[in-house]
Amino acid sequence: MPAGRGSELNPPNRFQVLRAELDPEHLEFDDDFWAEQANLKTEFLPDNSKSIISENDSPDIAFRYSLNAYRGCEHGCAYCYARPTHEYLGLNAGVDFESKIYVKERAPELFREFLSRPKYQSELIVMSGVTDCYQPAERQYQLTRRCLEVALEFHQPVGVITKNALVVRDLDILTEMARQRLVQVNISLTSLDQELTRTLEPRTSSPTAKLRAIRTLTDAGIPVRVMVAPIIPGLNDSSLPAVLEAAREAGAQGASYILVRLPLTVLPVFQEWLERTHPTQRERIEHLIQNTREGKLSSSQFGERMRGTGAIAEQIQQTFRIFRRKLGYAEQMPELEYSHFEVPRPKSGQLTLF
């Protein structure tokens, strides 16, 4: 069993016809093999993508463009909706997703090329539309930091979404961007219970570290929104008021939430996690989720997939609204400034013809 991982599964890749299965009987006495599995190391693989910006047209998402410097995420959140994206790479959405991380080492250069396009009109670009831009790999590769430097140079507004307190490492850049109204930071805080988060999202920062990051960013004048995401009925929904209160005390200006989503291969990964960590609660939690998804465990329906339907979903929404208002959260985050965007002159001084 891999230590420190959110998933212990190697679920079938839905695009592959053939699948190889380990035969435990023949490996029963192979201590070296099992020791290697228990201490599975993360692999960092080169990603030679030709572009860095993804375009979104979902009516449920408030931004069009996202920047993702990494594929896969070492955070290992058992509920991560991005897990199935690894299947496009011929890998699986379980252990592979959190142990085989593809790194787009040309991300800053590709970002610069995108912003320099003649027809580009500045609008919000979100870092981490899919996988976390401050996951552990960022400590080594610093791609997010270098992309922020590009954004600042172009006066391009960005939104940052993360579950990692590593974001405060870039306080110098973020502070200057905030001064020019070019950035908002969104920190996902699932629960204040560290025992729960240690297994649910094993390589994210602790709740205490996230709250400390909110305070540090806010004190530096950087707008911060807390995202209670995801809310899992029967598991962390009852802690919603406490999470909102703690984040507000730490200085968060805005707040939002998302109901747990379990599309495609995320579902078996999450169910295995439930059975392993909360075996006596699994049936009840699944039943409550089904009550928010019209009898199903997942829904891809626009307008419903982020919030759910039914009495339980409505109760969660009402609780969120009441405490957001009671605690004094802003209805809207501060507006970003798009009018100062400009393509900087090349250091050579040579202007482009087109």
C-alpha cells in the first residue's frame, strides 16, 4: 500500500482495452516488491505541450482561461475531479495520478507567447483550473512563480486556486500584483479536522497552515477567498460554519463552496478511500450524496453539478448563505484591473511587425 497517498487503486483506464493485473499469489513472499510499493516515489516527467492555456466554455465556471503548469497532482485528494485527465496520457486515475507528475517546463515561455498574441484581449486567467499550481513539485520547478512574474510584466490579472500554503513563498510578487489590482487568491479549506484532511487530501497543507497563509496574504493586502471545497454530505458538511468562521477570522474577504463531484474514475477511487478510512460510515455518506444527485453518486448536468439538488443540497446552500452574511463576507471580490495590460517591448528593443 503506497504511504501518504490518497488512493491505493490502479483503476482500469477507460480508453484501454487490455489491462495487466498483478498476481498477489506469486508476489506474496517478495518483500522487496511490497516495500517498493509501500514507499512509492513520485516521478516527474517532461511535458512538451505546445500551449499552456486551456479554454473553458462551461456555464458553471466563472472564467474562460486557465493555466496549468502540471499534469497530475501529488496532493492526492481522494475526491479530485481532475483524476480522469491522466487517462488521456495512458495512465490511471488512482496511484498514477498522484505519483506520475508531468511538468511543463516551458510554461513561462508559453504563457508569454499566449499573452503576446496580436488579437489577445486581456481577461481573467486562472492558475489551477485543473491541478494545483502550488503542489509539492512547485518547490523544485517554480513554474507558478515564473508565470506570475510574466503576468506582472504584462499587467495581466490572474486568479490563483490552491490547497497549499506554499503560495506565501511568492508574497513579494503577489503583493505587487495586488497593489496594481492584478490578483486574487483562492484557498481551498475542506475541514479544520487535521485527522480527516491527513487521509482525505494527504499532501496538502494542514488546516492550520492554510489559515496562517490566509492571514499572511490578507495582511499583505492580497484579496483572499476561502473555498470550502468540496463539501461531502455526512463527512464535512456539519463543519461548514466553523470553517467559514475560522477563515473570516484569518482575514478572508470572500467565500464559496462546491458540492463533491465524483465523475468517471473518481468514483471508484473515492469509494475505495471511504471503505478504507470510514468503513462504518460509507453506506450513510454514499446515501447522503445520492440524495443531492437525484439518486446517483454523480451528475454532470450543468447548473446542478456544483451545487446538487434536493433538500440536503438546499440545506447546505442555506447554511452557507446565512453564515456568509452573518460573518460579514463580501458578496463580490474586489474588481481586477484589465485596462493596464500591455505587451512589453522585447529587451532587444526590436518591435514586431504584426
